[in-house]
Amino acid sequence: MRINEYKRLEDFIYEYDSGRCSSDENHKRKFMGIEFLYDGIYYRMCREPLEHSESPKLENSKPGFYQVYVMHCKKFGYPVADEFENVGCYGDIYDLLENCTIGNKKFKDVIMDDKTEILSQD
């Protein structure tokens, strides 16, 4: 049974590639972050450059634009995360889709998996 709301990868890319845009000509939603459940584990992907010294860095020492985290929610349960574990940091949406792996799958395959449950978008 399919529980994932994404039917096309292009829809995900559209929603997260350029973030919120109040004057979008198609009036489709744009988001900065998404939380999802995949294979029993909670994840958060956010599109926010972190400029401070604790920000994950790309190989070229620039702060990453897309971060992916495991949300550990053992103490209180989702949506309250006890701690975040950094999965990776990526320069753009295509870098994220191709180079981020969750388990043994590329992010693009995880986000399109029939059983991936989208929990929150902001």
C-alpha cells in the first residue's frame, strides 16, 4: 500500500529547490524542511544554510545548504527529538538526491518510496 504523497520526483524538487516563494506563478507550496518516517526511523531534511561554527561543512569548507538528520525521539516520541544525528550536508538539491544515502538507498529513492510517510513540512 502506498502512503507516500509524492508521485513524481519533480514535485519534491519543486517544493524544496528554491524554498518559500510568496509570488510563485503556479501558487504551489514551497518548503524549507520536511520530516518523514522511513523504515521505522524519523528523519528531517532542511534547506537552511547554517553560518555558525558548528554548521556541517562541505569538502570546500562552505556551510552545507541541505542538511539531513536522523531524529532520535525515544524519550517523548515524535515530534519531539531528543537529539539529532547528522546524516549529511549537501550543496544543492541534486547533490542531496544523488549523494545522500539512507541505509543503502539514495535519498531520491527513499523520498519516493511507497512506504515513506511524510509527517511534516515547514
